[in-house]
Amino acid sequence: MSERPIVFKALHQAIDCFSILTETYDFIKKHKLWRGFFKNRWILVLTVVVSILFSIIIFSRLLDPTFISDALAEDGASVQKSGFGLLLLEGDKIFFSGGIKYLLLIVLEVLMFHVAVRTLSILRNQEINLDAKDFLRAEIRMVKVVIRSFILGLIPLVIIKILFGIIGLSNFTNIPMFFVYSYYLGFAFFDNYNEQFGLTIKESAALTKENMGAAVMLGIAAHVILIVPIVGAIIMPIFCAVAATLYAHKDNDYIVGRVELDPLLLD
């Protein structure tokens, strides 16, 4: 039996992932995943502080008179722009420049890893206990994942800029790059799941590539959630880490070699 075309496969994965996203809130509410989060007060304080700082960076740019006047000048002074409209207009500069997005992933990795492990524990009815060493190991791995994603993300950026520059569409470079960055953002969440099965980053990347549609959809969802002021940066890592785990656990095609593995009991 021949495999489905890549585009059709990716679209099917994206639809499946979207379906999982619609179920994620109910799962979080049903199992009260925030309880474990509140037990670790240092994670709570760190997350709130980072969320506030992240929102300040975004919305201070939106409230900057120079930014607003430049944005209006580029899009036509006769068109009235809301804060949300300006955010979409300059979204690539806000989310992707300066490493803000990647820095957010690194800082909030402890929260992402926590909910990913707890979600898998619930799904498999198997308790997995975490200690400081596990969080440190996950944090170091996320730094490596972010560096890898940043470097690999530069390759399509250069290619797209050159191609779009040639055909006179350089102002639209941010459109295809949005999907590229969404993929790498989704990969970061799926890697938290893959890590629990002992996969290396290289193996995790290969597995995520096989589920490209789901990774892109998850990354898009993360970007949308990040738009929400203050609470967006708190909700995003919880919601997307849980969604990635639910998708990978329910999708039989996700497991490497189509053989289900037992998760590692982290010690």
C-alpha cells in the first residue's frame, strides 16, 4: 500500500491536532492539572513574572507612538488600526525578532515539562515522580532544542527572503515564516513528550517531522494564545504541552516504528 501524499498527510494531521485542541481545555479542567502547578510556588512566581514581562514587551511596542505611526504609514493613514490589528501587522517583529519566543520557551520549560509528564501519567494510569534533577535535565534539553530550532530556522528565512526579493514580494516574507516558526514551536512541545520515551533530540526531530501538520497546527495555536495579555504566556505552555501529549498518546501512527514504548520512570 502506497503512502498518502505528504500534503494530504500533513493536512490530516493538522485536522486531528485541531480536534485534540478542542478537547484540551476539558481535559485540563477535569483532571485539575493546575493543582500540581500550585504545589510548586517557585514555578508559579516565575511564570507570572515572565508572563508580565512578556506582555510588557509586546504591548509597550504597540503603544509606542513611533511604532503606531510607522505602521499606519505603511498600511495607509486612512485605515484605522486597533491594537490587535497592529499586532498582526508587525507580528513577525514582535514574536520572532530578538529571540523573545525562544527565551519564553526556555524560561517556561519547567512548567511545560511538568504538565506533559503529569498528563501522560494520567493517560497511562502510571505515576511518574519528578525531582529537581529531572527539571534540570529537561531545562538543558530545551536550551539545546531552542538553539537547534533557531539555527535551522535561519535557513528557510534566508531562502525565502532571497526568492521573495527576486519576485518583488519581500514584504510578505513573514507569511511563510510564520508557519516555519509555528512548526519549530510545535516541535518544542512534542519534544517534551518524546523525551519521556528516551528519544534523543535528533530522533525526536525526525518523529516530529513525520507529524509536521500536527506540529504546525500546535504552533499556530501557541501563537494565538500568546496574543492574550498577561495570562497568554501562562496558559500557552500548559495548554499546548497537554495538547501535544494528548495528540501523541491518541495517535497510533505517532509512536516510533509503530511500536508503543513504555515511558521512562524518571529518577
